[in-house]
Amino acid sequence: MRADQVEVLWDANKSKWVVRIVAGDEVIRRPCDAKKDVDEQALRTAAQKTVQDEGYEAEAAQISVKR
């Protein structure tokens, strides 16, 4: 299945990155163990792996990073 939107966000409450996958009405949030100051490319790679692990497809250009 194809994800409509993928975001990587910093969750200040949990002090972790979160990968948010939107596919239709379904929203999946998964934690990411990357360090807070990691570069954007590493976050995109981690998000891509998370998307695949959840059984979805997304192109790297679809992944947005919000710091």
C-alpha cells in the first residue's frame, strides 16, 4: 500500500523522533531512536525503513522532516 504522507517530528514530551504515516483515514505513529541532533538524511532513511516495516511504500521526496 502507498502512504499518502510521511512526516518525521520531534516529540518533546517523549524526547524522541516520531515517524507519522498517513494512509487515507489511518494514521500510524512509530518512535524512532535517532539522536535529537541527527542530520535530515539520516531521519529520512530511518523513516523510509519504518514505512517499509509497516507494509507501506513512500518515496524519499514524500518524507517531510519537522524539527
